[in-house]
Amino acid sequence: MTTAWHALAQLVSWPDLTEVRSSCGTGRALRSAGAEIAHFHSDRSVDLHLTAGAIRRYERDLRRSTAIRLVPGSHWVTVRLECESDVSLLMTLMSAALRAHQDRPDTPGTPALRCNDRLEAALAQREYL
């Protein structure tokens, strides 16, 4: 079992999370009561909907982590899962994301924010050009 699928198996047992198909079309997702909160895109990559406020609050620490990728303007962070300490980091960030979504839930009719899966590809292409 890969690191990401091991993390998914742990998180799906949390009472506030339900496994669903990812709205971006790639991989599996975890949904809280109000929104999709995590997209498992690959064996080693998870996009986590942390929210803009939580990213601002934790930005200094997030930037220090080699397991985290921040995409400018995104409310999602990408967590690279290479070892058990990365899974522990994901669990901690998932708790923060759940709290952030409880404090400010999505309202019906609010457009879904895109995860980093497509945004990273667009940024990489722009850097190449």
C-alpha cells in the first residue's frame, strides 16, 4: 500500500469525513459536511483544502516544510507523502482544515474552488514558456 492510500485508509475512518469521487476528476476525495476537503491525486500527493484564512495563519510554517507546496492564490495546499512523518503532517493539517471549514462553511451556490492538480500544471507550463 502506498503512503497516500495508507493515509486515505486512516482518514476515511474519521467520523467527519466521507470518501467520494474527486470533483476535479482525478483520484479519490474526502468530503466533510460542507465541502470536499482532500483530493488524493496520486500515490504520493494529496491536495488539502485548507482555506485562505488557515493558509495565511500557518503560512510561515507551511513554507518551511519540504513536504508542502503552496500555489499562489489557491485555498489548497499540496502535501507530498514520502514517509510516515509526512502522513502525520497530513493528519495535523486535516484537523486544521476541518476546523477552518467549521468556522467558515461553504454556502450553497458558492462556486467550488479548484484544487492544485490543474493549477500546478498551468503554473509549470507558464514557467516553461
